[in-house]
Amino acid sequence: MLLPEDAWQLLAPHCSPRPVERVPRHLAAGRMLTEEVRATVDVPFADVSAMDGYALAGPAPTDRPLPVRGTIAAGEPPGDVLDAGETFRIMTGAPVPHGADRVVPVELTDGGDEMVVVKQLPESGAHIRRRAEVHAEGDSLLSPRTQLNPGTLALLATHGIVDVSVVGRPRIAILTTGDEVVAPEQEPEPGQLRDSHTTFLTAAVQSLGLEATSLGIAPDNPEGLRTLIAKGLDYDILLLGGGVSMGVFDYVEGALEALGASFLFRSVAVQPGKPMVAAKTDRTLILGLPGNPASVMACFWLFARPAIRRMMGIDDAFWQGALRATLTARLPEAKARDRFLPASIAFRRGEILVHPLRPKGSHDLAAFGRGTALVRIKAHSEAREAGDACEILPLVNWTGG
């Protein structure tokens, strides 16, 4: 049975970024840039005012009014000329007239459209944004391997960049298994249960900015299972829920072998999630997640999420991005496997506080469903008490509430 880090080392080589594609700017949030992007214009386009106020050509008296030659609004082209002893009223972002060397903020003046008194004279150069002080045309704006976000998309818009070259999105399929599993909308018969795996995996994939295709619920017979798995082999990643343990009706591994898949590993020393299977074909990475809800969740966060992100061109790995935090309650011991418990998070003066949730087992969807982080208990670790340090992996955007 593999340590989780060793299992990841076998998995990572099969998570290469997808082929490059070109997408419109408005669809590029979260995508990984594959090209250098350069400025198409000077920013600012000219010397412009940083304040609403009055442009001066050198020092001006503070004891008598100056004539106001006119008003320059944002959006007007450069070209006005200012002589000493007079001023232009100017708006924020408007081009500074030739000859002006400073702008007096309106709150430091008395006056209006025709005459103005400067009450306090700023230094030369004050409140003027110089042409190209942010970027000159041709400057490098963004480098390859930049993950695009709302701010970088705004930067692209400023330079009129309509589309960009990014890492392609992996195509993902989801297949749940089991004769006892029915759709969530269906009333289960005695002995049946509603499918929670597809809902979880679909939403978890969507949290990465991707869409997944559900292949439905596969029956516990080799032929029907093999038919649906074969459909999943047209995708980059196939996520299987259930059917990978040691039960008489756990047919997934046999179906994968019959379809020509080669196995990377068949179990991992984690709790929950020990029976997890990873396999591959020439086209598809297959992750067989154990059937209990906690096992599906833990294995997705620990292995499937970083694998998918690597296919998106994002640097990720098992337990990468883990944070140091402080326990607010007792954390139990671990035996021969690393244990991962769901936890709730709070903050105190910049410190992350972790309250471990104690599931009743790997079937306890309620505990794992409420967790916003996983807390790790390394194999053969003793229990820890409130106030001790721990390591956690964020599962959601905590700033959302």
C-alpha cells in the first residue's frame, strides 16, 4: 500500500497540460496564459491630471486671482498650451496643457470658471501622471504561465486585447456505480440510497471553472459497467464513484483491465479512501474513488483536484497549498495510515483556528459535507490537544463567508 506522496508521484506524470487554445478575453478567467502579452498603447496616453483642479505653468501668486483660460475635460485630445500667469481648469484624467508643470487640487483654491485664487502652491510636478509611466507601447504586460484573473483581464481590456492563448480545458466524465444507487430525485426502495457522488463531483469540478459530463449510474454487472466506462474513455479524465473495493460486486478494476487500461496504483495509505484506484489509457486518466461519501470527497480533494489543475496548466500536487493552523479541539491519533478529517475554520487576529469534525465513519456525509478544510493526522501520530499546531488543506474560498 502506497504512501500518499508516493501515489502522487505515480499519478503526476499523467496530468500533462491540455493542448493550447485561443479564447475570447471574457471567457479566460482562471485560465493559464501560454504566450507573452505586450502593451499596445502608452498608459497613460499622455501627461494627464491626477486630480480635479487647476493646471499651472510654474509658480503662481497666492495673494491675487489668476485668469482661467478654459476647462479641459477627460477625453479631450492633448494640444492646449498654457502660459505663465494663467491657468486651465482641469479634470482627473484630462491631458495636461503644454507648459504646465503642476496641478493644484480644487480644494486648495478659491474660484471658478473665470478666475481662481491659489491658496496653497504645490511643488513642480505635483498631481501629474506622466505619459507611459505605467506601461509604454511594447512593454511586457503578462508572461506565459500567468493565471488570468479579473484584474489581469481588465489589463487586457485596457490594451484592446480581444482574445488570448491559454491551456485547454480537460474534458471530464463522472460515473457512479452500484445497483443500490438511485437518482436523487427518485424515492429509494428499501435497501437503496440516493446518489450523492454525482452531485458532489459535478460541483467540485465546477468550482475549478470546468464542466463535467455525467454518464449516469452503472449497474453491478460487468457488461453494463464496461459499456459505460468505455464511453468515459473518450474524455481526458474519468471519475468513478464506487466499485473499487474488495466486494463480490466490485467490478470496476476488471472492467478497466478488459478495456486495456494499465494501473498506476490500486490502494493508498489514507483514511478515508484506502481502496482508491488510478489507471490510464492512451487518452484517459481514470480515478476510481471508493464508494463511501467521505472517501469520494477526500480522494477528490487530495488527488483528483490537483490532477485536474495540472491538466489546466496550474502547478499543484498532493497536499500542496496546505497551511499551518491552530487546533481549537482535540485531534485524535492515527495508526498505520494518514488520517484526514473534515474541519471548520475560524480566524482570530490573522491566526487560522481549526475545529476538527469527528465523523462516525467514511459513510458520514454530514460531517464531511460541512467541512471547509481537511486536517491531516500523519500515520503513527499521537493525539493532539487544543492549542497545538496542525496542517490543513483549504477546500473552499473562506472569504465567501
